[in-house]
Amino acid sequence: MVAGVFQPGGRLALISISNLTKKFDSVIALDDVSFSVPGGSVLGLLGHNGAGKTTVVNILSTLLKPTSGTATIAGLDVTTEGDKVRRRIGLTGQFATVDDTISGRDNLVLIARLLGASRRQAAQRADDLLTVFDLTDAAKRPVRGYSGGMRRRLDLAACLVGGPEVIFLDEPTTGLDPGARLDVWSLVESLVAQGSTVLLTTQYLEEADRLADLITVLSKGKVVASGTAAELKREIGQLSVNTVLAPGSDTGAALAALRAAGLTPVTAEQPDTIHTRVLSSADITVVVRALDSVGVRVTDVAFSEPSLDDVYLSLTPGRGATTAA
């Protein structure tokens, strides 16, 4: 049985860090960071450039030593049991690390051989992964002729050659077109469905929203929020009912009626649109009844939930939503 730390509900934490700090001379890259990732799940690690995400990945993958604190993979200490940790992990970074000058198949065979597989085992493993990642037709072509999406799929295949329990994906879809990005998302979902545990850093908030079971937000080396996407949206975001008033409606009367009902309305850039903050979707009827009570007709009513973009921007003021890497 794999070692680890049990989480509430009996799930085993395959990634666990506690009070992790990393200093580079006078620069504090990580400051007392703690979180864990249950087996068979995805943790989305968000934060602006320089927030500490890649430093976390480098420590967990044994490329860096922490200044203080502890980090374990399947119960193995990344500092004192690095050899054992490396046998259990796979890592793919922002840029493909495969060899451009040889074929996709030869790349995978080479990695398998370096990991100790026999020639026959390496060939079989390479062929299996090429099939899974839909690269069989391009298997014997030099990688320099692959598209960006094909290179990324090969890079993911390469990090899986050793059958890792834990996979680190450091911005795996950076630079890919929307179609290739969707392909990678599907592959990640397939890996998790088969039991893999994934730590994902990403600059695409919709990527974290789709893939991550849990999200941790870093800012200036500190954890500023943790939870599921739904929890973060509920705690930090704002639900609202958006109403478009019929032409000629009295906006002032509408605002007064909504305030009298105990609501908090604000006008939008369009003078005939009102955003009303609410606690749940059930408050739609409260909004409509309040407007109806003063004879204000509406042409459109929509319930709006906060997005992960809203959450990120509220936690990292002054940062754009696209700089979450």
C-alpha cells in the first residue's frame, strides 16, 4: 500500500507540504506554504508571475531543496528520499522537452530505456503511449515536424513512460491553440479517471475551473486562498440578478423599489440595466416582484454567478486575469 497522509473522508494525500519556505538570498520565494492533494484528484495552483508556483513544483520534483518546512510525495520526503520520489512522479513543464531530431517513438523508447526497461518493454511502452495520445501515424517522423499540439501530447506521453502515481503539469497548455488545449484537457481528465494525482499550474483560469478538484491561490509566496472552485466563488464572488428594463421605464423608481425590498441594486453602463446583488437564485422572484410592485416592466432577467476570474482578481488586486501563471 502507498504511504501517505489520510485526509478527512479517508482519502490519502499523495502530495503534502507543510510550512514550506524557500529563500534565494534575500528574496523569499515561498513563505510558510501548506497544502495537500488527495490521491486521484487535481490541485490547481494559481498565482501571478513570480508568486511561487514553479518553485513549489521544483521542490516537489526534487529539483530544489526547501529552506525550511517539509514536502512529501506518497509519504516520501522530497529532500531525504529523492531517488524514491523520482520513481513515483512525472513532470512536464511549459515547453516540450523531447528531442526534436529523433522520432516521437524513439523519444519514448529512449526514456523507457533510461528508466531501466528492456528493449522489448521499452518498445511496447512507447507503442502503447503513442496509441493513447493519438500519435501512432506520426510515430516515426522527427519531432521537429510536429505541430504544437502534437509536441505537447508527446511531452505528456514522455512524462508517463515510468507510470508515475503523481504528475506535475507546469502550465501544460501554454502557447497551444484552443483545439489543442481542449485535447490536453481531455487527456488530463482521462489520466485522473485512471487514478493519477495531478498538480496543475496554469495561466488559464477556465482551465483550473474545468480540471481542478481543489484550488490554491498563491500571491507573493503566500497562500491567500484554498478550496474548491465553487467554495471560492461562493466566499469571494458575488451572485447577482441582472435585469433589463423596458424602454421608457423609470430607473429611479426601480432602484428605490429594489432597495425597499432589502436588496442592493447598482446601475450598469447601459442606463436600462440594473445589477442586483443577491444570496441565491431564489431571489430572482424577489427582484421581479419588487419591480412589478411599482409598475416597472423588464425585457430580460438573468442570474449571474461569479467566475473564477472574479475570485482571482479579488485575491490579487492589480493583476490581470491572464497573469495567473
